Amino acid sequence: MKTNNTISCLIIDDEAIAREVIATHLSKIKNIDIVASCSNAIEAFNIISNHTIDLVFLDINMPEISGISFAKSINKDIKIIFTTAYREYAVEGFELQAVDYLLKPISFERLLKAVNTYFEVYNNPLETTSSHIENNNFMFVRSDRRMLKIAFNEMVYIESYSDYIKIHLEDRTTVVTRETISAVEAKLPKSEFIRIHRSYIIAINYIDSFTNEQIVISGQSLPISRSYKKEVLALLEQF
């Protein structure tokens, strides 16, 4: 029986031994419910149509419909962990926002790491988003084809460039991720960060000085836009 924090999994691989290995590994992990194990994508489509699936362990090189084609065709709320013997598919797999990319033969330790990434990034059903943010001191972002953990207290400011953002860190390095600034803003604790412009979010603790028009943060001058000015100044004047 599925509980609130159980993830429903689907295994898809045309090799029976490969399916058995993954199922055996998953049987050792708590809060995993294997809904079905399918030998091809067509069979898997029928499972998805009739069941709620959270996570798919998906082989890439399969007959008729490849794993890549299958991943492109399903609901984006269903997350993918690719399982394959072919390293050359890795870039395309990560471009599809896969949780992870596992090369066969797959060890239990490597699969466990992938599942833990899913739990940390996507699965926290017992808490609301806001309570999760306030209780954690970090978030994960996708960068360089991996999920990167960033502590909130390391972030100085976040800068938007249309379809991607730069996260500027305390050590003067930056992390680039293909995500909207509004999506990242929703992950940040409101007590520590404030949006000052459609293109900028800043960490309050790193503010050096401010005027009605701009904020200097860690030596960098950033503009306060007209649409955010009232809220920003009202907050900063409380300190």
C-alpha cells in the first residue's frame, strides 16, 4: 500500500536480467513501490495511463520506441532515471531533465544515490513547500548535467538571463542553471532573500548599502526596479 511519502516506480528495460537487478536493488530501499516492470515502452504507456507513477527507471536502447522518445512523450511531472550501457546518450538524457543517468552494470550504491537525489529534490510530501524551505538551509539546482547542492548562506545574489540564471556565491564563483528566476525564488526562504528587480534576487545579509535606486551587495551595485521599490525599501528600513 502506498503511503504519503512512498514513491511509485516503473521499471522499463527490454532485458529481463536488467529489470530484475533494478527491482532487487529497489526492494532494499524504504518507501519504494514498484508498480510494474515492463519490457518495452508500449507496455509502459498502458501502465502510466492507469496508474500514478512518480519515477521511471528507463533503459534507452530499446526496440520500437527508444527510452529517449518515451521520456519526451510522457508527463513532465514523471521523473526519469536513465539506465543504459551506453555512455554517449548521457548529454541527451540530462537535457531531458533526468534525475540521474546510471551506466550498467548498476551497483546498489549507485542506484541508492540516484534515489536519494530524487527524494531530496522532488519528494517531500509530508511538508508544504514553505515549511520545507524554512527547515532546510540549502537547495538543489541542475548545473553541468548534475544536481548541485547550494547552501543558502553561500548565495550573494541571483541574476536572470531570460531562460537561465546565474547564482553568485560568497567565494566569487557562479553557478549557471536553466531555470527561471521565479522558480528559484519560490525555493528561497523569504526571511533571507528579497526580489529587487525582475532580473535580481539578493541575500539580505550581504547588503553593503542602499539608496532609493540601488543596492550595493558584496561590492556589486544592483538596481531596484520601480515595481519592487516600495516593498524593498519598506523591508530594508525595518533593519
